[in-house]
Amino acid sequence: MTRAFRYIVVEGPIGVGKTSLARRLATEFGGELLLEQAEDNPFLANFYASPRQYALSAQLHFLLQRSRQVQDFRQADLFRRAWVADFMIAKDRLFAELTLTADELALYNQIYTHLTLDAPTPDLVIYLQAPLDVLRERILRRGIDYEQRIRDDYLQRLSEAYTRFFHDYDAGALLTVNTQSVDLVGNAEDYRAVVDKIGHIHSGRHYFNQSSFAL
């Protein structure tokens, strides 16, 4: 891992490429990989088919799953083991606020408070952005069946929620990457440019797109 960062999180909306970049960075920096486990949620496929009916079940499953992951993660020695994750705990509430009714959200918040989710704060968050048409194309390309049912209006609202969340984010260093014209999986030059950018970050807010290769 870099000298400055022992815990890096890659975040962004569905289909933006979080997991692919997290895997590459973990290999790059010799870190442990902590991945979201969406495929283990038995309510997720039904949620995308019938959001209103399954929103609470899907969200509570994710919350309990996150709780278990946080318990394991808090026991890890961040001074001896570096980590790269493709999710941050705080985003669980972002999804809850987007999908649940007021009464359901109140119940969710009670359970959230009871579980006292207290994960370590990332040293660096890499926030990946992409417009709706790019997200849709990437979701189609990776071919996960239940994701093909995601509605465009939901995907757009999710992207906007991420934008609002990171507009006010100040808990640690933040690198926002516009991935519309940047291929962090298939283009070695794009990937190396982002890694170089990370190497020059110590704190604060930073931005990356094709026009910023020289920054």
C-alpha cells in the first residue's frame, strides 16, 4: 500500500466499476481485499423486479451483512494489514433513504443505531462517476441477470444521491474520477494515470478525468 493510505475505499453507483478497480488496486499495493457481497442477498433480485415490495427486506439484509463485516474488519490490524474495499459502510444509509418509506426508514434507523456500526474511516475514498448511459451500458455488458431489471429512474436517483453525499464528504481524502472516457479495466494508460494520481494525494479533495493526466 502507499505510505499515506492503509485503507482505501472505491465507491460509486451500480455498474461504475468499483469492484474491478478495487481488485486491481489491492494487487497493485499488496493490500487485503474487502468486497461487497451483493450476490449473497436473497432479496436483491426480487427488489429489482418489485422495488416497493422488497425494499425493506433487501435493505435489512444488507445492514446485517455490513454489521458482520464491520465486526470482522474492526478486529483487523490496520497497521500490519492494508485494505482496499469496494464499499463504505456509510453508503448503506444512502440506499436506505433512497428506497424506504418514512416508517420503514425509521425502523431501519433504529436497527442501525442498535447495531452501532462503527467502521474505521477510510484514508482515501475513490469516488467513480459516470452518466446514466455509460452505467447502463456497463451493466448490460457484465450480464448479471437481475441487474438488467434496474430502472433508469432508480439508477439516475442513485447517481444523484452519491453526488450529494460526496459533495459534503470531508472525513478523509477524496478522489473523484470521471469514468465516462476513462477505462480503468481495459486501458493500461488510464489505470496507471489514476495510480500516479493516488501517489500524489495526501489529504483534501482531488479530481481526475482525461484532461487531468498531467496533474
